[in-house]
Amino acid sequence: MQDSKNSGNILEERLISLMEQYEKDILRICCVYLKDRSLAEDAVQETFLKAYQGLEKFRGDSSELTWLMSIAMNTCKSMQRGLWFRFVERRIPIEELPLPAPQALASSVQITQEVMQLPHKQQEVVLLHYYQGMKVLEVTEVLGISSPAVSKRLKQARAKLHMALEGGEVYE
């Protein structure tokens, strides 16, 4: 009985540590993904609940952040599949995203706005790779797609961003 209690305490301490370390990163990606702060907060709670339930099984094959991002992305996708999600206004102003830059330059705000205009598949790889600092292999683990697919999406996104920021047009 004492061993299971100690095990539970260790898991709780580990979860608290993960939450302290990664909660803001997870919240930010969920906000961008769901475009709604309150839904994103729900997704973060669900993410950490699922992480707690699977913490004993986590083998460390990937980083904790990669593992948590994968859970968060899947949670957001599940929330989006709900019928009511399609009928909710989900625009969130950039100013309301968690962890805003202390003194964001006008150019960084413009870049962020352009990233938000990208097609969803390109947006998610840009967010994970550039904003979360994940390597291509980590992005493949989070999204469950191949490295060439991640590279292709990044290349397409960079081309669209370049054209948008340089004043040209992008053709699909």
C-alpha cells in the first residue's frame, strides 16, 4: 500500500514539474491551433490529464516536450472534430496569446499574422519548428508524418511567407 502511495506522489511531483516547465508552451500552441483562449485552456488541462494517465508508460523515446506536444495536438484535433466547434467564432487577437513578446517589433507582429494566414498543415509545422524550436524529427513525432512531409510543408510555408512579406503573390 505504501509503495503505491509513494508511486502516486512521485507521479504527481513529476506532473507538477512538467506543468511548470511546459504549460505556457502547450497553452500557446493550443491557442494558435484552436483560436480560442478558453478552449485552449481546456485543451491544456486535458493534455496534462492524459499525460498524468500515461506518465508511467512514458519511456523517454522522445523529449518530454515532444511527447506533451503530441498529446496536445491530438487533443486539439479531437476538439475540432466536435460538431459544435464548427459553429463557434474562434478568432483570437494576437495580443491575447500567452507569452507575448515584451517589445514585439512591428515586423515580428506582421510575420506572426502571416503565419496565422497559412494553410493549417503549413501553420502547424511552422509553429512547432520555428516558434517551439523543435527539430524536424521532433515535429515528425508530434504530427505523425514523415520527415520529407515536414520539410515539404516548411518549404511551402517559407515560400508563401516570403511572397507575402515581400509584397508578391503566392500561387498554389
